[in-house]
Amino acid sequence: MSILLPTQQATAEVIATTPVPAPSMGAQQVGEACKSIGNGDICLRLGDITNNRADITVWYSKHAGDPVTLRLGYFPGDGIDEGAFTIYAGEVRGYIWRNVNLSTHYCYTGAVRQGGPPNWSAVTLGGEVCR
């Protein structure tokens, strides 16, 4: 077992497969939740917690409507993806933040951000998972 040092940073990766991949073999998860926002679902998965760190996955499954350009994130914390993307009806797009320091937060909520740069301030909240 490796010990994670406080100086180690979380890493992230884009996921663009359907369905969103489950945690790797042998990995467990705390939970997963989705919330319908009309034209689709915003989901969050909180992975297995080790040394107060876990993977956080957020994805948007768009079922209908016009294409939208957005960013993915989670609250609380500073989780936001690496850049905006356009998603079309029938697509699922997601993002995984690896090795996130969970600090003292108990619940995490997936989110999509719209409104364009620089702030992407229009936020819609999705599924919430509590540990």
C-alpha cells in the first residue's frame, strides 16, 4: 500500500465513452447519484476513500434538445474540467478527477456550468453523494 503525501496533486482525465466506465476492477465506490435536469442527467460518482482521498467522476447524459456548450464540475471544492465542450442529444460526456483530497467535506454534488468565459457562472446542480 502506498501512502499519499499532502503535496501530491489530484489528476484528471476526460471520459467520452458510453456508458461511463465503472471503477477499475477491485476498486469500490462510496456511491453514485444522478439528477434529471429535463434534457438530460447530471451524475456524480464518489470512489473508494483511502487516506481521505478519492476519485470523483461527473458526467452529463444528454437525452434531448439542442447542442449545448458547457463545462463539468463538482461542489464543494474547486473541481472544474480542463475546458468547455459541446454535447449533442444522445451523447454522454464526463470527467474524472483522480486522487482528490476530500478535506472536511461530507457531500459532493455534480454540476454543469454554462454561460461562457470567463466565469461560466450559470451553474446547474446534479446528483449528490454523501460519505
